[in-house]
Amino acid sequence: MNQETPFLRVAGVSKIFEAEGHGHERIQVIDHVSMDLTAGEFAVYLGPSGCGKTTLMRIVGGLETASGGDVVLAGRKVTGPDRQKGMVFQAYTSFPWLTVLENIRFGTKYRNDIDTAQKDEIARHYLDLVGLTEFADFYVNRISGGMRQRVAIARTLAAGADILLMDEPFGALDAQTREFLQDQLLEINRVEKKAVIFVTHDVEEAVFLADRIFMFSARPATIIEVIKVADHIPGERHMDIKETEAFFHLRNHVRDVMRDQARATEEKLERALRPEDGGE
Amino acid sequence: MTRPSLFAYRGQSSGRSDLVLGICAFIGFIGIWTLISHFEVVPQRFLPLPWKVLSALYYMLVERNFSEDIWISVARVWSAFLLSVVMAIPIGMWMSNYRIVGTLIEPIVDFIRYLPVPALVPLLIIWFGIGEASKIAVLWMGTFFQLVLLIADDTKRVPREFIEIGYTLGAKPRQITQDIVLRAMAPSMVDNLRITLGWCWTWIIVAEIVAANSGIGHVIWAARRFVKTPEVMAGILTVGIIGLATDQAIRLLHRRYFRYL
Ligand SMILES: Nc1ncnc2c1ncn2[C@@H]1O[C@H](COP(=O)(O)OP(=O)(O)OP(=O)(O)O)[C@@H](O)[C@H]1O
Ligand SMILES: [Mg+2]
């Protein structure tokens, strides 16, 4: 790989949805977004609801095509989904007809760079890594939501993805489970050193997990601020840092920026609902 | 004290008590039938005693080669059913996977689905004669168009995320169909096949009554001509027993094979 080109380059990506229905509506969801990611970097997308975070992530993953701009991953232009780009959704996607171990093993099913024995070994390895050894033979609808998300993460890792794209993976979980999984995710990624794009609404989660936080405006999404967390919170990332002054400061700053965005969205909505007294 | 779950709203079922209750209801049903027939509330000519029906069934099996008619009907039902299934699964899946197939086929299927099958029987006899082909055709008409929509629906209900995950794990479309979509839809598909098989038994009797010289429907119709009510009822009973047995067998397989549900 060329030294100058970053691991992931998102260059001037836009997305316009052609909404069907009465009249032909064109909704611009993403407006010329550019960002780079180095290998092993943990990026968090933060933005108001409906701004286009999921859409941007899906474009990076090749599940959606951009209306303009390019995504280049490890020197190759992204044209569709493949094993290189692993996805974890908010909805549970582990397969109910397979056990925990079989689900993780499924991640290796379409790999032809390794043989069967290696596949078994890899599945076991990731089973242990996400701490589900005792639940290997449970069907996934017999385990908790948090465990199901760990299965999904392990399956993606077993597939040998270069980048993990996670769309609010802990969004449906309770606060304790969430904190536990955030910690575990960092732990896992200290071993795996994968590039990650992690979408969330939760400011605390963003500050805790991210190497860099990308804050988006209301729709159409543009990047309004990028924060390098290490500049504000030095040192190793641990549960304890959530109690520190530095963490507080950064969290409050991020929250204020997000609040302004939310207010802007609100006002835009209100104006749209009352077009007669002075719209645009 | 906890309320017995039998009377609780959506109470949990317990295999044992459900079975006992089922048997009780069945015995009660036979009892009432016996009483009505015994005291001739309805003349026995129309409602014979239960054991008369059983002895008629025995007589038919031993003296009249009824088992051959049973096999003929079973064979017709299963060949038509399998034909429907083999066609409906791929076509139903294409309908929901490729919009072009869906939009082309759905209006036709929807139209044919509402045609009453008995009304089609004369037409099918004109086309296929009174041989086996016309029976298969009747059953096929009666089941394929329903089944194909049910399969399309089952396919549509597979979460889109499952398919997208498949792609991000490196699967090709064919592998996604085989390893993910079919597996995900299998439980509801098997349920739909079971229900469809039940319809086959309805249509086969219709077809055999109208045009056949063999099969359970034919035997029932022939017995009617001489008002042999016990034999008519024995024929009906046979259909009921076969239906119940297959239904239970498929349910058992369903529980066995889809243990994760
Ligand atoms: N297939 C589509 N067709 C039309 N509009 C779409 C489509 N997908 C998304 N949108 C619209 O694009 C906008 C952005 O959606 P997206 O899901 O990317 O937002 P998000 O930032 O992930 O929101 P949330 O935080 O609620 O998950 C939304 O207004 C949505 O209605
Ligand atoms: Mg989203």
C-alpha cells in the first residue's frame, strides 16, 4: 500500500435519495463529506437523528451507492459489499437456526484463504475472545441481547474484515450492558487493531470509544467538527476515565455542539410545518 | 394461588393436560353422536351408529379392496402436491427477490387464485380427459397459486439485514439464497406446506367425485348412490384420519428439526 494514501478515504461523498410517491422528491442526505481514516483507527460518527450517518456508513460498506464522490479502502475503490468490510447492525443479525459457535463459524464459511481446521480454530478463538465460551452450544435466541451483539462482532472478526462498520450496535441494550460492551469492544480492538467506524447517538459512548469523533450537521449531513480525543484525554482508555475532569470537559463540549444541531433541526422542522408565516 | 393456566388469557400450554382434554373432547363427541343415533333423534339411515361406520370401513378394506383406492388417492395427492411445491418454491422466491418477476406474475396469480376450483373441473376435464392428468391438474390449480404467494411472503419476511450480512461475509447470491434465505424462511415455509397439503385432500375428493373410477372420492360417491351412509362416512373418516396423521407427522418433524424456535 502506498504510504501517502490513507487506509480509508471518503472523498466528497454525496447522496441523494429519489423518493417515490406523489411528485418526484429528491432528498439530499449527505452533502460532500470527506474524511480519512488510518489503519487501526477508531472513528465515531455522531449526529442528530436522521442526518444520514447510517447512509454514509452503508456507502463505506458498499451496501449503498453514492450519488457523487468516492470511497477508497486500502487502495481499492469500494463498489459493493464484501468480506473486507464487516457490518454490525443495531438489529440482531445472528442467525436463530445456528448456535453461538456455529454463528461465529459462519463468518469463515466463504473464506477460501484458510482450510477447515483453521476455520474451526478461528471460530473457537473469537468465541473465547468475546467471552462466550460457556454459551458455545446455545441457540442465539436463548441468550441475551448483549451476547447476541458479541456473537455478531465475533462473526465479523472471524470473516477477517479489515474494517468494522458498526451502526448503533449497543443502541437496544440497557445502560450496564452497554458500558460493559464498550469496555469489551476496546479490549478486543486492542488485540485486533482494526479500523472501526462506529455510529451512535450517545455522547458519552462517543467520547469513551473514539480516537476521533466526527460530528455531523442535521440533514444533509456535513462534518461540522472533528475531535481527536487523545488531544483532550491522554493515556490508556479505561472505565475509570469516565470519572475524570478531562472526560467531563470533552463530553460537555460535544454535548453542546450536538444540542445546537438538534435545535437547528427543530427550528428547520418548525419552519417547514408553518410555511405561511414567513418560510424560507 | 396461581390460576390454572388453562383458563388464563393465553396461558401456557402443558402437553399432558392438552392431550387429556383433546381425548376427552373426542370421547364426548362420539358419545353425543351415539346418543343421537341410538335414540333416533336423527334416523339411523342418515346417521348410523359409530361402530356401524367402523364395521363398514372394515368390510370395505377386506372385501372391496378399499386400500387400493386409498393408495390411489394418496399417490394423486402427493404427486400433485410435490409438483406444486417444486414449482412454487423457486417461483415464489423469485417473485420477492426480483421485482420484475413479482410485478409480472402477481396480478395473474392473484386473479387465478380467486377462481373457484370446482368451476374449473369441467374445463380441466375437457383439456386433460378423465385420466390421472386431470386430477393432478385440479389439485395443482387449487394449490399452486396459493402456495406461490405464501412462499413469496415467507421470502419477503426474511430480514434484509440477514442478506446484507451475507454479502459482507463474502457470500454470492446463490449462497445467500441457499445458506441464509432458505434457512431463515424454512419454519414458516414448512407450516405453509402442511396447510397446502390439507387443501390437496379437499380438492382430490372433489376431483374424484366428478370424474374418476377409483380413489376415495369415487368410493364415497358410489356408496351414496345406494344410500350406504355407513360407507360414505367410512370414506370421509378415512380422509380425516390420513389428514390428521400427516399433519401430526409434519408437526413432529417441525418440532424436531426447528428445535431453536
Ligand atoms: N432508501 C431510502 N429512501 C429514501 N430516503 C431514505 C432512504 N434511506 C434513508 N433515507 C432518509 O435519509 C435520511 C438519513 O437516514 P439515515 O438512516 O442515514 O440517518 P441516521 O443519521 O442514521 O439516523 P438515525 O440516527 O435515526 O439512525 C433520513 O431522513 C431517511 O428518511
Ligand atoms: Mg441510523
